[in-house]
Amino acid sequence: MSRLSRVTDSGVGRALRARVVGWLRVLRDDLWTVRADPLPPSTWLRWLPHGVLCLAGVLGVTLGGTADMQGNGHLSFGPALLIAGAQGGAVVLGLWRPVPAWWLSMGAFVTGAFLLHRHLGIGLETYTWPWTAAGIIGLLLVLLLLALRVPTRAAIAALAVTVLVTLGLESLLTGEDYDETGAIAVPLSAVVVVVGTALRGRREARAQLVEQTTLTAEERTRRTLLEERSRIARELHDVVAHHMSVISIQAQVAPHLVENPPDELRENLAGIRQNALEALTELRRVLGVLRSEHPGPGETPVGPGGDTVDHAPQPTLDRLDALVENTRAAGREVTTEINGERRPLPPGVELSAYRIVQEALSNVLRHAPGASAKVRLTYQADGLEVEITNSRPTGPAPPSTGAGHGLLGMRERVAMLGGTMTAHPWHWDGFKVTAFLPDTPPADGPGTDHPTAPRRGTS
């Protein structure tokens, strides 16, 4: 039993010694260092705190401490200036290297305490000891700078060393009559460390909050882009699938339209049909997953214009008049203008132009109460220009929970077609959206560069 006790005690002792050694090692890493810990940059009067601390260190601590130790402490000018200069210099050094500044302040304090102790009792009046008044000010400033930038354990350790050194000097060096300053320096140091630690924690909490807010905004934007791309893919799926189906049927019917077609033609047309069917199958397999968002029981998904999503054809510019009439029915004045010779455009361009106009008019209804709108379509030789403007609203806009998703969706559609887009305020609190949609797709896919024909971007 005694052997077991010895083994247990030995194990507990080793664990305790390991913990103490680890704690001392951490304190050594925190306090026995000359690393730089500069103050964070301030966006308002950036250099004012630095200038105030430098003036306090040079004028208040150095000059005031030198005069005090020379006049009241009966210390010669050279040692007095050296000690006070070290205490004032510690304040300036603490702006960049708080831990070495604290060591410098403590070294000057101990040196000055020993030198002043030998001169106590020379004058008729008592003298403040071991801390001078200027030394206390310098110590508080250094401890504040230290607590603002080092971990809490390091600040508490520095405070503990300061308290132990102060009380040790007052206990060991006796025999002379003096005014004890330890009773003032110790509580003030504790208060300064607590305040500095609290301010440091508050600054770190605010930095974490800003970082989390930034990450949340980036994640919301990314999710919005993914949702809009999924919506575009669902819409274009019908267009692409229609054309692939037409290719397959035409390839199947073509041999019957030629009398005695050669075998090579039959084989080529059969290959075209087979490739079209395989591409159509792969397209439905990849994009069909986007249609897996089934509504709840008894619900029918409704798309723009009131048609069900499953059976409604994708809208084109032929339905622009109906879209404008719906906006007018909501009590808004909407005018349309079509310039150039109207012609059929690729389905993707027609669909994107319709959606851009739809989203822009929806934004007018939500964010510009009482404003009128104008839709202008300009058919150019190489594409279509869409312009939607609204006048100044007649009243304040109601609160909105939107986060710019509509503009993101417009930019995604324009970028998909290789066009350009601008959206900006216009004419006394109005707004203007302009997009150019080329009628031919870009030569390179998104994310590629072309040396001679760079792709038009969005703005």
C-alpha cells in the first residue's frame, strides 16, 4: 500500500511540476521578448494618440521626473536625468514594443529607488518613495499600452511582478522616513490593467464581428449568384433541349426527303441523330437536377405571367406588352420605345432581355414609389440594347429586405451572353439600367482570355 502511495504521489508531483514549468515557460515567452506590438492604425486623427503619449513621456515624465528627483530627492542632475529619461522613453517605446518598454520602466524604477533611498532624510521634509510622481505616471501609461496589445495572462503577470517589486522594496529597504507611494501605485496599476484588458477584448470582439459580417455578406452574395445561375440554367434548359430535339428529328427525317440517298449520307445523318440524342440525354441528366425543387403538397409553382412553371413556355420579347400592362395596372406610368428594325433574336437573348426588363420594372415598383418608367429597345446590327429608366420617386421607399439580388441576376445574364451592363442613379434621384446583348455568343467561354478580341465585361 505504501509503495502504491509513493507511486501516486510521484505521479501527482510530476504533473504539478510539469504544469508549473509550462506556466513559467508561457510567461517567459510573453514577457521575455522584444517583439514589436505597434498600436493599430486609427482612422480618425491617426497620430493624435501617439503625439499625446510622446509629449507626456518627454515633458511630463522626463522633465518633471528630473526636476523632482534633483530638487526634492537631492539626486544629482546626471543620474536624475538618466532615470527620468528611461521612464519617459519607456512610454514612447511602448507605442511599438510594450513588453521591452515595461522592462525598461521597471529597471529605471528599481535603479532610482536604490539611489534615492540613500538620500532620504537629507531634507527636513519627507520624500515620496519608492515611486516618484512622474514614475507613477510613466508606469501607468506603459501598463496601459501593454494591456492593450498583449494577452491577458501577460498583462496580469506584468502587474504581479510590478506589485511584488514595489512591496519588496518597501519591506526590505527601511530605516528612513518617507511617504510610501506603493499604496497609490498598486491600485492604480490594477485599474489600468483591467481597463486596458477590457478595451483590448472589446477591440478584438469588434474585429471578429466585422470579419463575421464580411464573411456573411460574401456568403450571401455567393448564394445569390448560385441561385440566379440555377434559375438561368432552368430557363435555358428548355431552349437548348428544344433545339437538340429539332436536330434529332430533322436528322431522322432527312433521308426520306432524298430519293435513293447514298449510304454515306444515311450514316452521317444517323450519327448526327445519335449524337443529338446523347447530348440531349446528358443535358437532361445534368440540368434536370435543377428541377428537383418540388413544391409542397397541393401547391403549384407559378411563374411570371401567372403560368405554371412546369408547362409555361419561356417568355420572349413578344410578351413585353403584357409585362408593361401588368406594371401599368399597378398604378405606374410606363412608356415603351422600339428603335431599329425589329427582328427575331436568339432565344437566349430574347429571354435575357425580357428578364432584365421584368426585374427593372419590379425594382421601380419596390424602390421608387410614384415614379414613372420608360423601356427602350434598340435593335442594332450586332445585338440588342435594353434601357430602362425611372423618374424621381414621389415619396420615400418602403423598407426592403433585398440585398441587390436583382442587379446580380441581370449581370449574370449579361455576362453569360458576353454583353455589357451599367446601373447607376440618373437625373435627380432616378435610376437607369442599360444592357447590351450581342446576338452572337462570345468566341471564348467565361473565364478565358482572347488575345485579339477581348470579351466585353459587365460594370
